[in-house]
Amino acid sequence: MEVVYEDNHIIIVNKRPGEIVQGDKTGDEPLVETIRQYLKVKYNKPGNVFCGVVHRLDRPVGGLVVFAKTSKALARLNAMFRDGQVRKSYLAITRGMPAESSGTLTHYITSTERNNKSYVHAREVNGSKRAVLDYALVGSTDRYNLLKVNLHTGRKHQIRVQLSAIGCPIKGDLKYGDRRSNPDGSISLQAHRIRFVHPVSGAMIDVTAPVPADDVLWQALAPQIAAMDAADSAAYADGASAQCRD
């Protein structure tokens, strides 16, 4: 477990692909329990340790996950996520190239528990939920493309199924159309950056996940990711300055 940010109220970790955020039928130790043990040892806490789950990532996905260390932070973070006050950016390595270098995808998604899978529809159908995301092409290698994705809605497997619907399945994602799996069972999707106002202090929290160090393809794309991060930070700073002037 890699802690990338921690204070009295929240902790943000870089989840490894294959870890589960909460317990499930597999019986594997969830990340929330790993964090409880970490906090218990680090702060020498007796008894039960509070750690609240705020949001989740699919098991084969890596990247940033936010947890609450206090009930006050949990309640406020839950409201912030629900109301769209948290900005999350993802990186996806895809086998296909989108027809446009950037755009907005709007679909309607249905899901089935039987096979734990989501399906996209061009228009609303019975039981569907509207799904919207923005994407932009960040870079490419000779065989793969790197897309930055910003979610407007949070549907089950949304990025995976929507990118697959435009002919860009995520590398390693057999469930949604890729041809072969990754050796470690992961898919090449990372929750890369998260930005929000601290639910207690009011400070701006802006955290970026490191590029996976043990993956040759991710490392080949690292310079393009660094340039993207720098451009995003500059754009955000310019926007914040403009708001202050207004």
C-alpha cells in the first residue's frame, strides 16, 4: 500500500491493480482493512480504528482512492462525491484510436449482476442510466494510444464500456473487447489525479498517482503523462487566478 497523502481527516492511497477496496465474496483482505491496520500501528491506536470508504475502483484498476479517517470527513466527502464537487482524471491505454482526438461520449448504460457486466445503448432504455465522459488523446506508441478521461457521471464500468463502444477497448480488458489479458490480470486504466476542497480545512487537495514503475508501456508514455500533468496544473492555476480577479 502506497500512501500519497494523509492528514488528520483523510488518507489517499495508490491502489495496486488486483486489490479490492471493500470486502467481497472472495474473502480477500480489502484495502480498507489494510489501512485500518496501518493506522492502528502507526498511531498506536487501541481497539477498532475508523476508516470510511468514500468511493471505489474496479479490482483490475490501479490508482488513487480516498478514505476518510473521521466520521465528519466521511459524511462531507460522501456529499461532495455525490454532488460532483470532486474532480477525477483517469488515464487509459487503448488498443484503438478514437475517430476524434477529443470529445464527449454520451450513452445509456445497463448492468447485470449475473455476469458483472455493463452494456451501452445509444438512447435511453428500460433500467438504463445516462453516462457521460470527456476524453482527449494524450499520446501514442506504435501500437497503443493514451487517453485522458474525465467523468461527468459515475456508472458501473463506465470508462471501460464507453471506450469499448467507440472501438477503443482498454489494454488487457477482456471483458470489454480487448484481445489478450495483461500478465498480472490488470487492465491499463489508472485513476490518475484527484482534486477537491478539503472537507474540513478548506484547503485545496490536488494529488497525482505515480506512473506504474514496473510496466514498460506505462514508462514509455511517462514523458507524455508528465507534460499533460504540467499543462493541467498550469491551466488550473490560470483558472484560479481568473476567479480571484473576478
